Amino acid sequence: MHKSTLYTFLFFSVILCSLSGNAQILRKRTTLLMGGRFDITIVAKDSLSAEQNIDEVIAEITRIENLISDWKPDSQVSQVNQNAGIKPIKVDREVFELTQRAIQFSKATNGGFDVSFAAMDRIWKFDGSMTGMPSAEAIKKSVEKVGYKNIILDSVQSTIFLKLKGMKIGFGALGEGYATDKCRNMMLAKGIKAGIVNGSGDMTAWGKQPNGKDWNIGMTNPFHPDTLFAVVPLNNGAVTTSGSYEKFVVFNGKRYSHIINPATGYPATGLCSVSVFGPNAETANGLSTSLMVLGQKEGLLFLKKYPEYSCVMITDNGKLVKSKNFSIKKFRAKL
């Protein structure tokens, strides 16, 4: 699934310690899936087993992509979009339930997160070509086909219907996290006790490295993308990041990010990066995007509804803010 320009995710680098002993083998592979980079790391009893399980992870991500990609014309999500305002489309239960959870997130944020953002007009340009703010009328018009309340679900028939012609749903802000969670669960069910699936910075890790230590996750410095601002230990959890440091415009001294609030059509302001830690990458994925839109104060209040999740925010002026429940003791940050 091609990643929407409304959302960007910072890349984490996984720092792998040297192997100790021959009891387990670590193998890593990088590939392009869902319109972005996936880094897959598996720890297994031997190289053949590790490589075979990486193949299975890639096959699973490809399967999910073929279901939910809004860039593949024959995917179920594309069929829903193509029939907006025309008729309901029957989808697999998996797609139905993912859409259901996305709508719940949309409701919880009052539209700050909206699974129907894909229909938004691209009136904001972040390629250097903009010389002034779009008009208030143009901004309002850009989101007239966005609105989760116009998505009709029929649980009995397992159908999705978009009421307005031209409406679209998209999973650019949940898809990678969902896929990494599915792959972790699949590997655990097979007895693979350690690994990482990293989808363009939306990451799920389980178990430990072959040397018995936690995975070390390097977090990209939003002001100096070729450096890390922190290294954090991670095992049996997820971390995702949403950020606007690469694409933004400045008008009258105010910085506008390329992450758009789908409820208003205006860009998010105030934060350049949000990283969310928790047990589930799909939920963390939705939270990191939502917090970028909601901003520091509202975002931290909203996060309290999800006590298993914590966050690290970086403001536009370089201030680092952690949620009160952030409990990674070895976290050391330097911007």
C-alpha cells in the first residue's frame, strides 16, 4: 500500500548486538512492501529456518497489502472506494474489523484521525512551490468528502458502504502497524520466540537477541535525520513514530506540517515528531498520528485513555516531552 503524503513515519534503526554462541541464528532482510521499506529480523535455530520464516512474513504482508491497499485497483478497499455513493461492498471479515477499529479511532479523536482522509484534496504543497496560504474556502472544500460518519458498516452482511460519491477510505496510518502485529502473532504461533518486523518505522518486537539482551532501537533525530537522538531497549512491544520534520511550510513565522487535520483541512502545528510505545503496533500507529494532529496538550490528555501506551514528543522548537507514564528506565535522549 502506497503511503499517503498526509502521513509520514520516521525510520527507526534496529541496533543488533553481536551474536553469542551458536544456539540461535539471527537473520535480517530488507524489502519494499506496502509502498515502503520493511526490515524483517528473525531469530531461529538455524539459517534455513530463519530465512523460511522471513519468506512467510513477506507473504503475509503481501496478502494484507492485496486486501487493504487503496493503490491496487483490485483490492477490497479499492472496490469499496470505487463504489462510493453507489452500493455496499462485501469484504473479508478481517477488512471489516480493521475498518471498524479505524472508525472507533476516528470517533475517539472527533475526526482528528479519520480513516476517510484519503478523499482529501491535496491543496497544500510541501515541495517549495507554495507562496501563500490557501483560502479558507479552499481549505473547507478540501475536506468536504472526508467524514467517518458517512461510512456505513453492516456487520451481518460484512459490507462497507461510503455514502458520498468520491469518498475514499485508506489505511496509510494503520496498515503497517496492523501488518507487523499480524506477523508477530503468526511467528509466535509457529514457535519463533524472537524477532522484529519494522514497517517504515512502525515496529513490533518480541523476545530477545541471541545474546539474551533486549533489542536496542535507535530513534532518528528529527532535526538531524542522519543521527539518532536516543537508543531504547524493546522487547515484547511496539513503537511507532509520526513526524513532519521533512515536509513543512512556514507562513508569517508559523510552521505548518504536511500532516493534515482531516476534520479541519489545516496542517498540524506545534510538534515535529511523536513516538508511541505500547503492546500493539496498530494502536500505537493510530495514536502517533492522532497525537501529531491533536498537539501536545490535547494529545497527552487523549493518551490517558490508553494507559498501556506512552509517548515521547518533540516540539517544533526542539523541546522533548514525555507522557507521565513513560517508564523506559534506560531512555537517554540528546537532540
